[in-house]
Amino acid sequence: MIFRGRALKYGDNIDTDVIIPARYLNTTDPKELAEHCMEDLDADFREKVKEKDILVVGDNFGCGSSREHAPIAIKASGVKCIVAKSFARIFYRNAINIGLPILELPDAIDEINEGDEIEVDFESGIVKNITSGKSYKTFPYPPLIQEIINKGGLIEFAKEKLRKGGNL
């Protein structure tokens, strides 16, 4: 699983209320959630996001409430993956559950600039900043987590296991 795209960069402590404001939690439709993703932080977010954009963020991304709406809104907006200094633990698990690839890489975030072309290899744990020529290494996902992400999330992973008669 390798993603290449343009860095869309934000700072530290971005909470789920900023990712998807509470006033939009009356829907679970991913497309509608995407329409309002990050709008209180960046009114131009929807216009900035392109199909292959990679969100690059600081410490404690996704802190706050445990709503799954936040990673769903990000994924539906067109963000293909997120690289962060760190994630709030519940956001981290919710992202994996819905099949949104995320990676913690604290050493690289300060050296990646808005608009840099970056490549993220989830199998090897290597992130390359194509613009600067620098590479960074972190721990890759374990194989089970890679499989959950590749299947589109925990529900699709479980459905496939059950269809094939396997144990969860």
C-alpha cells in the first residue's frame, strides 16, 4: 500500500469537533460529512483536497470525542492517508476501523511543508519527501492491521472472513 500526493498541512491538537463540527452529526452519510470536513479550521479545505492529497498534521490529531464521524469525513473528502507526529488513541483506532490509513512519524512532520510531494509506503514504514529528497523510517503496520486497512476497514474485513468460513 503506497500513496503519493501533495501534503496538506495542519498543526497540533486538532480535535474531532474541528474535523467535523457537532452541528453535522445528525448524518452518517460520508459524502455529506465530507462537505463539512475541517470547515471550522480551514474554510477552503474542500477546495484544497485533491484525490491524492495526504494530510500531514502535528501532535495529538483527532483528540476530543470518540466519534467515528471524524475519520469518515476525512476519508470521504478525498484524503488518502494521514501522517502525524501523534494521534489521539481513539482516533487512531477509529481510522483503522474505517480503513483510513494513518502513520505516526514524529521526526518528519516539521520537515514536510505544505504542498510538498510525498510518498508513504505502509508496508515498509518509509515516507519519502520527493520535494526535499529526504526519507524517514517508522514502524510499519503489523500484517493484520494492513489487511484490515486493505479491505476498507474492520467491517469489510470481518465480512470477508465470515464469507470464507474463517475465524475472526
